[in-house]
Amino acid sequence: MYHYDPEQALTELSEEHTLPNPVKLRDTVFRIHPQGKVAVDINHNLQAYFKEWNTAAARARSILEALIKN
């Protein structure tokens, strides 16, 4: 997602099954400049994405730490 192109990011998501870093996703939103209700909806979804990303990262960290200790 280093290119900030939402179409390319969607292709990468479909092909590689990797989630974009939330900061890069936010930067992509800033570069596109959505307006009105679309901007509000995107912001709401982006905030949820940040929260879920952090939760997933914490769970992954916990799993990896358990594997290291094993």
C-alpha cells in the first residue's frame, strides 16, 4: 500500500490476503479527499479498522510470545 492507490490496494488485498497498515489506509483516504456523507462513513469505518487492527495485533503478539516460550 505504499502507492496510496485504493484500486491497487484492493487488488493486493484480494490476491495476497494481507490487510493494509491502518496508517497507510488513513493516508490514502487523505489523498483522495472524500466529501460529505461518504467522508463520514469512511471515517467511521476507518476508526473501527484501527480498533480491530490493534486488537488483532495484540492477539498475534500473545500467540507469538506463547510460541517463543514453548
